[in-house]
Amino acid sequence: MDNNFKMVAKTMFGFEEILAKELRNLGASNVEEGVRSVSFEGDKGFMYKANLSLRTAIKIVKPVHSFNVIDENDLYKKIYQMDWSAYLTADTTFAIDTTINSENFTHSLYVSQKVKDAIVDKFRDTDGRRPDVDIKFPDVRLNIHIQKEHCNVSLDTSGRSLHQRGYRTATNIAPINEVLAAGLLLLSGWDGQCDFLDPMCGSGTFLTEAAMIACNIPANINRKEFAFEKWSDFDEELFERIIDASLNKTREFHFKIFGYDKAPSAVAKAKDNVTNANLSEYITIDRKNFFETDKFTEKHLHMVFNPPYGERLDIEMESFYASIGDTLKQKYPGTDAWFITSNLEALKFVGLRPSRKIKVFNSHLESKLVKYVMYEGSKKAKFNQPS
């Protein structure tokens, strides 16, 4: 346990609780929810496992130093004083990502430049040589976070955002982010214990993430690289053991996952992405207009989808949302239907009362994840049956 260290997993608004649950289920200790983040502790192997397995994390950073900072000269001095030889050499390339929420610092690029200057000057003074910056493919990616007058310096263990799973090569109009899709599925209670339908599947992200959740497949198993693989202390044998152990925990899925889209291009792209994720045996995608379909099973159905919205497609909003409500009412009894929308005005046209509304964000758009419960037969009949 002495080898444990603190890490912070960054996430989206509203996903903190489910990310904390994911971390506990993986075996993290001292899990604490923050704002769009969850802190936790684990060892090197757990750092590998968290990057490989977490569905709702965007990035995992390892804090290495923190201090109070007044202005850019103070920042330069305190960055310079750090022992950078623990993380870099003169032959190491590096990059800096900065986020700031401070009155004293207003430009993140300027902060990144100051930090870079301090690191480079330190190496020049101690080694006579300096490491180079490589923004695209650095050996080490540093994360600087300034909140008011407090600065956290962290190592980025992930590299590119963890929503880049590695299976999606084809995209259509406004594809949904993979982390967002996984989070919405988990918020909806999807656990793989019934059939699933995305009736407006686009490039198939909900379908793929739903199958990975149902089969307990690690979220980032198809990803080509994590930042920690370039670190000097990277343990390839340990990482391979972590991968094997995670794959041994996959489970059988005894139901079906269906996706519909009326656009042939979307259907083709979704099929490509499902094939890239090696999930074709679980997922069936058909060219269909949802409004012309009937429920394909007599058993319970779980539905999650992302309807087109004003910024995404030019559609007649009022009649479109009315058709969603009519189709659910008339054709889909015994269904829990969830969808995300940023058009809160349009919800009134569905003609159904949502049983839940959860505030989330789709990119920069404040949105709602809404749930509609379609009962078998009428709700009134269901509660008035003789006992």
C-alpha cells in the first residue's frame, strides 16, 4: 500500500457520482468527488487499469507538486525550483496543457509559455542542454491547473482525451462523444439485462458503448496508446498483465442490441465502427425510420438515443418531437425510453410526461437526459387490475 499515490480523473458535469462508483468498483481507495473530477489513490498498476477501463473519465492526471502563486514571476520561480530530473531529461520531449480560473492569470497559453521557460532554463543551467517541446507527440505531457491563487502541477497519464477509444474512424454529422455516451447509458441504468435499441443511431456510438458495458469490456481496449507508455518507468509486463486480467472479467451477453437510422451513410458508418470495435456479433444495424417501426420484442426494452437538434440538422422541431411521443405511445409498450436534448422547448411537443430529467452538457450545450416509461397496456389499466 506504500506505493499508492494520488490521482485525479477528470470528467463531465453530472458524471462525478458514476465515475466515483466506477473507481470504487475497480478497487480505488480514498475516492472523493469534486467538480467535474474525482480524486482517488492507487498504485502504478491501478493507474494502468484506470486508463484502460474507466468509461466516464476524460483524462487521468497524477499530481506531483502544488503551491500558491501570485503572478507570472512567482510562477516561473516556483516551477524553476522543482526537481524536473524526476520526470524529464534533456532528451525528453514535453508539452504543457493549462487550465486557469484566476483573476491573476487570464491567458492559458501565456501560463504554458512561462512554465516552459522555467523548465527549459532549469535544464540549461543544470545540464547545459534543454528538452524540446513537442505539442503533438510528447514523451511527457504536463498539466497545469491554476484555481485562484493555487497551482497544481500534474503528469498527464492518459495523453489524448480518453473519449478517443480507438474504434471510431467514420463520423457523421455531430457524432456524440464516447465518454458522454457511456455516461448517459450508465445514468439510464443500462446494465445489459434486456434488449437495447438506439432508434437514431448515427455513427453507432451508443450501440458500441452499450455493448461494451453489457459485456464488461474495458472501455479503451481498442486505444493505440496511453501517455504513461512513454514514461521512463513504464512496466510493459505489468501493463500486459493488467490487460489480460481485465479481459478475463468480460461476461456473456444474452440479449440483442439494435440500431436504426434512416440515412444509408449513417448505417454504413455505424457498421464500420462496430466492426472496428469487434462487436458485430452483438449489434444489428438496419436502415429504418423509427417513426415507421414497431417494437421487435415482447420483453422489456431499454432505449437510449440522441435526436437531431437545431444545431445538428435542419428538421421541423415541433412535428419531429410529436412523432417521437406518438411512436413511443403507440408502438413501444414495455419500454424505458431515454434521450438527450438541448432543445428544452421541444420537450413539450413529445406529449408525454418524463419520469426523470437529468441536467447534463453535450459539448457546450446545456441539455437534459429525459426518461419516458412506456407501460404494457395503459398505465391506468396496469394499476386497476384486480388482485
